[in-house]
Amino acid sequence: MAEFRAAAESKQDWGDRFEQLMQAYFRTDPYYQDLFSNLWLWWEYPQRDNSGDIDTDLVTKERISGEFWAIQCKFYRHPRGWPTPL
């Protein structure tokens, strides 16, 4: 991740790259590959109707139910002293 972050030219570029990484993950992980029929970056989502930034990074459509999911991608370090998940 350090190399990935170092390649980013700005905080915005880092966020965009991270969202694209998460999109690739959801598209290639076998569980999510089966769960979702569609997966868009927010800016690619055809039904966003020119909405601006609403803190949604990805939109997915569940394959079986047809329900839509809004996903917010976050990548940050916990401050020192915070418990680390096992």
C-alpha cells in the first residue's frame, strides 16, 4: 500500500485510486463476484442524475434481489493506542 500511496499525486488522486482498487476487489473476489451483478464508481453510476459528492464511492446492484448498495471506501490508520482488530 505504501507504493500505491506514493504513486498518488494528491489526496484526491489517492482517494480516486483507492476507490478504483476497491472496485477491482469487489469485481474479482469470488464472494462479491457472485453477490453483485453490477458495480459502478459513483461518478459512473447512470442514475446519479448529476448529483455531486454525497459520500458514496461505489454503487452495486445485488444479483438476486436487485437491491442497490451504496459503499463508502475508507483507508486510514488508527491513532496510536487504538485497539487493533485480530
